[in-house]
Amino acid sequence: MNRSAVVLTVTAAFVVAACGCRRGESYHDGLTVAVSIEPQRKLAEDIAGHRARVITLFSSGGDPETYDPSLSSLMRLSSSDAYIRLGTLPFETNLLERLDNMLPRTFDVSEGIQLIEGTHGEEDHDEAGHTHSHMYDPHIWSSVRNARIMAANIAAALEEIDPDGKDYYRHRLDSLTTVLDSADSLFAARLKTSSAGEFMVWHPSLSYFARDYNLHQHAVGSENKEISVRKLYNSIVGAQGAGRTVFFAQPGFDPPLVSTVRGNVEAYCVDIDPLDYDWLGQLTKAVDAMTSAPGN
């Protein structure tokens, strides 16, 4: 087990012990909270503990940026006590517009996060030749530093929904913050001492991770995923020429095409899933790749 995994495992064990979490504990008064994606559910459960059940609208497969919730998901959402939305995904805005009166109390975990612009959506150019995008990067959870803000927002929402649990939620938030601070410090130290500074990824899902540690992300795929093998190959070869030797492939983003290309370029290819429930484990995997790739 590498150093990152050891530290994070030990720290996580400390949090479980400190919070006194036990399997089989009943949920507080049947309180149910809905969230948008699995990484968000992990954060919410870390804070809610046994006092609330957390359900996810988008749980696996597909692309949350083009997701259209099913009728069963909408019914579960409308019967929840609160909806703690990510605040950056298109389907969330659609829900607010379509359901309005049917939605439970709604909270936004992106409040206080400095959003990145220019990685998604259509771009235009001003008279000075500068490029502008009108969409913010939605992947705010791919950052330990953002996660601290998200966790605090989740705790505040739970306190408002369930005032009797205020001390409980704050205790768990403090413990979770200890884990996130440890992970952030470890990631920063490891990446600072390595020569890694560039990486490739199919879809620009690690923008906030890159910002945290002064890395450069090069997205080699296409927003609509319609790209030829040759175009993708040329994109990766060009990125390699700029010194980017790590390529993060992601589930759901044209695996056959990615497999074809990864077999024809000299890059350290690693599979990561930014939408995994264990989002921190996935970021740890990314750091491990950045610091263990040949030449780093």
C-alpha cells in the first residue's frame, strides 16, 4: 500500500471512531435528503451519519451533464425532506424550472466556490482575440479544497433541516475536515516534489484538481464525443510532445476509441472515475499516477 493510501486509510478510520458511527443505526425520524451525484452522497453521508438517509438522483452510467431524471427519480426527489444540489449541473436547473412547487427545500453546495470558466460549452472570441466560454466547469467535487466548502454547506443545510442535530453535524464536519486537510497537505507535498506538471484526460473533469496543485490539464476528447481515432491520436501525440505523459481514461467516455488510442501512444494510462462514490480515493489514484509515471 502506497503512502497516500496508508495515510488516508488511517485518517478515515479515525473519523469513523470519533463519530461513533455504527451499522444498523436507525435514521432520525425518517429524514431523507436527496443529492445529485455519488461523490456528493459520500460527503453528505459523512456528515449526516445515522440522522438522515441520503439518496442520489444520478448514481451511475452515462453523463450527468446530459442526464434527464427518470419519473421514479423525480418521485423520490419530491418525497424527500430536502434537495442538496451540486449547483453546477444542467439537469438541476431544469428540475428547478420544471418541478418548482413539487421540489422540497433546496440548498446549493457550490456557494462560496470559485468556479472555473472556459472548459465546457460553446466559446466565442472578443475583438482582442480572447476566448470566452459561457459555461462553468461543473466538476467542483474533483477538488479536496472545494470539498471542504461543500461539506460546510451540507452541514449548514442539515442543521437547518434538523436543528436538534446541530452539535452532531458539526462534530462530524470537524472530523471530515481533518481528513480533507490531511489529504490536501499530502497531495500538495507529493506533487510539489515530483516533476509532474501536465496530464491528459479524455473529458476535462479534473480542472479543479489541476488548479489546486498548479497542474495543467489537457483534454484530448471532444464535448460531443464524436472524434476520429486519427484526431484523438494526433491530440495525444501533440500533448506528449509538450511533456504530458499521463493519460487519465474515464468510464463512459467512448472506451473502444480510448482503448485503440492508448495502445498506439507512449503514455502512462490510468483509469479513474470522477463520479465514483469514493471520490477521494479516485483523486488519490490520480496523485499516485502523477508521481509514479515514468520520468516523474
